[in-house]
Amino acid sequence: MRVAVVGAGAMGSVVSYLLCDRNEIVLFDSRRDRVEEISGSGVRLRGALSGKALIPIESEPRSNSPFDFIVLAVSAVTGAEALRPLSPLVHRDTVYVSFQEGSAVEELAKIVGGDRTAACLSAVSAAETEGGEVEVEELRSFLLFGYRTEAALRFQPFLEAMIAACGDKIEVAEDLEEAVLNRICAVGPVSALCAITGGVPEEIRGIDEIDLICREAARECHEVAGGAGEGTIPLSPWDEAVWRWIKPPMLADIEAGRRTEIDYLGGRLILSAPARGTSIPANKALASMVKEIQVGGISPGEAALKELRRRIAEERGMSLY
């Protein structure tokens, strides 16, 4: 099985390391420094998943051999742009696998076709370190599914390879909508609150006001998810979201001056809630605050938390449900 992994960051490094023993893996990353780093030292992991693997890495394709699977392990806001360099290296049965958050798989399906799209929702806490290693704080599970029936059949070799690498951590989902919304129940509120306050989960989860907002947002998401299937409200959004001392993606993006994945998490809820007759004031306020912070309208911290409190109250007053 020939696999291209787009993105040599934390998730790309984890996926390529897991699959490299029995498959032909090529990493792609636009960052020249990261390409040089891995070319010289290999993919290096420490923590819950530890080891080193020498995996080919390129900034642009140098081979003419097509890939059976193309794994997107970049931010959800990077879609077609990340795929364009690999477009000559696909065949009619190439399957694209999104390891991105929220509804990114649906956008991917619009680009390449639902019958060639699969996805993985990863309960993994990992981050690049200054030394080039990837710190894996926790690797809990991978939830995989094909976007359509045809994709599920074509996806089987990749699924089998993941099971061979870490079988006890692999789950298979049949309902995309329910799986994504249940994932957002924890990931969305926790990542957004970290971006707004500037703290990591273990620093802020013990603050009563922040904990209450997080649980309220998770409850709202559960109500939306309930319309898509059974839906399960997390006992603790903080625990379900996996991150402890590692910065969740939205906080890391804010600090790096990048666009966040808020439209693929909170934005997904905002689109889904009206059709289900559900009010989500906490999630609307979280989404609007993260968007303002990412454009520099306000800085993370106490002032942002105060404004979040005001917006939640305002959204509650405007609710039609």
C-alpha cells in the first residue's frame, strides 16, 4: 500500500510512524525546515507513543508512482491547496483520508467525490517540540469511516493497516453526522475556551466559571447530536477532549497567528442547530469570540473571558427556542 501523508506536524508524524512498517509512506510538508529536520533525524516520537522512523519526506512530489491513499493531516482550513501538488499522483481508485477536525471531510468529498473520501476522528493529544520531536501526551483512539459505501470498500486496506498498527485503539463508525457531532461535544468547547483564555486545559478546567461554560456548551452540542442519532453527552468534556498540558489546536493556531478550525467545530453546530430546533447560545458566543481573537480584535485572557460572558447572556436573550 502506497500512502502519501500530507503534513509532517504532530498528527502526520503519528500516522506515518504507525503505518511505516508494512507500507510505503511518503511525507509531504511545505515547511523547508521541517523537511530538512525529518530528512536528517527521521520522525521522532516521545511520550505515550515513543520511537523513531526514517520516512521519506518531500516538499513537492519527485516520484511518478501514484498513491493508493492520500492522508490529509493538516489543519481543516487547508483543503484543496494541500492536495494540488499531489494531483498528478492519483489513480481512479485513490482514496483521500481526512485526519482533520469536524466537517472537513464533507468539504473534501465535494472536491474529490464522496466515493473516494474517508475520514478519521482522532482522540490524540500531540504537539511538535522545539527540538523537532513530537510529544504524544495521549493516544486514546481512532474512529474511522468511509464517507459513502463505495469509499468504505476502497478504504478497507487502510483500515486493516491501522488495525495492524494499533488494533485495540481502532473503532469504525457508520453514521458520519453522529460521529462528528459527538466528537465536537468535547473538542469544540475545550479548544475554544483555551483559545479565549490563553490557558491549557489543566490550567483552566478547575476555574468554576470556565468549567460551567464548557459543560453548557457540551450539553448544547449533545442536544444537537441527539437529532442525528443516539448522541452521548461527555461525562467531562475536559477528559473526553484528550488534551491536558499540550495546547489544543485552536490555542496553538491563535499563538502562531493562523486561522483556527472554529468553522469546522462551532460552525458545524451553528449550521445544524436551527434544523433541530435547538438553542446553542454558549457555542455561538464561543465561535464569535474565537473569530474575533484570530483577527486580532481582542487578545486572549481576562478581558476576552469577560466579553464571552456578556455574549453568552446576549445570545440567551436572542434565542428563539
